[in-house]
Amino acid sequence: MNNTDLIQTTGGVLYSDDIDFIINCICEVFDCESEQIIDLQPLQRGLSNSVLSFRFNGGKYVFRYPGLGSEILIDRGRESIVQKQIEDAGVDTSLVAMSVRYGWRISRFVDSRPFNYHDVNDMVRGIIQLRKLHAVRPKVRWEFDIKEKWESIKDMTPPEKYGTNFTQFPEFTEIKERVYRLYELTKTDGVRKCLTHGDCRDENFLINNNEIHLIDWEYAGFGDPGFDIGTYVCGGDHSEEEVDRILFTYFGRKPTQKEKRHFYAYISISGFFYMHWTMYKESQGQEIGYLKPLWYHFAKEYSKKALPLYND
């Protein structure tokens, strides 16, 4: 393993102390010497964490190093228990080892290509994974209340970086009023809670011709299935026609009016949740990039689309 001063990743910069820590963790897991770890390279994927690949003893692996502020946003104990249930269900079988205390994770490297939101085959395979996940009967149920979570993120965000003070979200007040109303209305829809992933963006699907995995269970919990569909939609530039096709695939039929309004509402709720995540992260010095306007767009537009459906 060659020494280096820093490694730049999409989740932040890793300095020499970080790199030494990572190498020590890998050595403990594989009971090896640092010289046996080769080709430590950044994988330019993900915003919550720094993600690296490395080779050891002929195999290739991935190391996830917790990103800026993740110790505040994420309960690693919950993540580890959910990971076990997911592995048993066959939704993600890539885990090698993980640390509840420090939040790092080692998984086997899946030789994957980029997940394509606009490819119908990829979409179907991804949504089938979500259906499989939502059918899991969780043995431990940690309630994930999305409103409670975004309000806790709000409390951690400096006021000068929040809401109307965050100039890149110009209609924040109007969106907030609609989303809070929708959150209460969705409770009347009778949709059953289930085990949810909480960050179903394209980068968390590892896909090739033979297998697909949904990875990174940091935001998992027992919550509304609309949150997973919402985070999936909000991660790409989906048209309304594509959104309706996603819902048709998820239900295996045309959704009822009640189902449609519920999932439209959760697209806006999901966007609003990640607007809060954006404001907190950027207050800590991390730029979010192309996802920021997408999250804002879906919070704004789908709150407008969903509310009238509750009056029909």
C-alpha cells in the first residue's frame, strides 16, 4: 500500500490519518498486513460517505467511510440490524463486515454498471427490489417518522442557512405549508408501514446483467413505502409519465386514486426531507450538486399535484 497525503472523494477529503484508520480496519477484518492491501482508490459515488475500492488476496472490495456529520444523522446500531434482515431476504448479500461503533462497512465489489433511470428494464428490476424489501417482515421495528427526522435536521442547521435564508430554495415557505398539510393527509390513506430503505437513488443500486443489489442502509427503518418510491423518483429527472409507469410497476396494475395521491404526496415529502438534508450538509461545508435542484423541483411540483387529489 503506497502512502499518500489525501484522497478526494465525492463524500469529502480523506487525509493521512483517515487513510491509516481505513487500512487498519481492513487489516483487522482480513487478519493481514497493510502491504497486502493494494489499489486503494476512490469510487466517485455517494454524498453521505467516502467510498473506496481496494484489492486483497485476489478479491476486490469496497470500503465505506462515514461522511461529514453522519454520526449525527445516522443510528449505526439500527443500520446493522436492518442489514442482517435485508441479507436474509436476499435484497443485499454483498456485506463482508461493518462497525456499529465507527460506521464503516466493507462489502464485496460488485462489477456493476450505472443504473439507468430511463431504461425500462433497469426501472423494473429496481422497483421489484423495492417490492421485495417492502414484503419483508421485520423482526425489529424502529419507526422512521420522516417529519420528525426533517425537524431534527432543522434543529441542527444554523438559522442563517435554513429555509427562506437558503436562497436556492426561493419558495420554501409555500412548499413547507403544502408538505406539512400533505403529511397529515397521508395518514388517512390507510397505507401499511413496512421496512424501508430511505435513500433509493440510482447510486445505491448495484446492477449488472446477472444481479442487482440495493445497498447502504443508513436511513432504513419501519416507515411509509411512499418514502422509498419518493426517494427513487427524486433522484432523477423523471417526467410525470415515467412516475406513473413506476407506480404501475410497483403495484403491478394501475394504482387507485387513493394510492396515486398518497405516493404523489410522498414524492413531495421526500423532496422536502432532502431539502433539509441539503441545507444541513451545506451548512457544514459540503456542496450537494445536481441533486439539490431535483429535490427542490419534486417538493415544489408534486406538492402542487398531490393536494388537489385529496379534494377529488
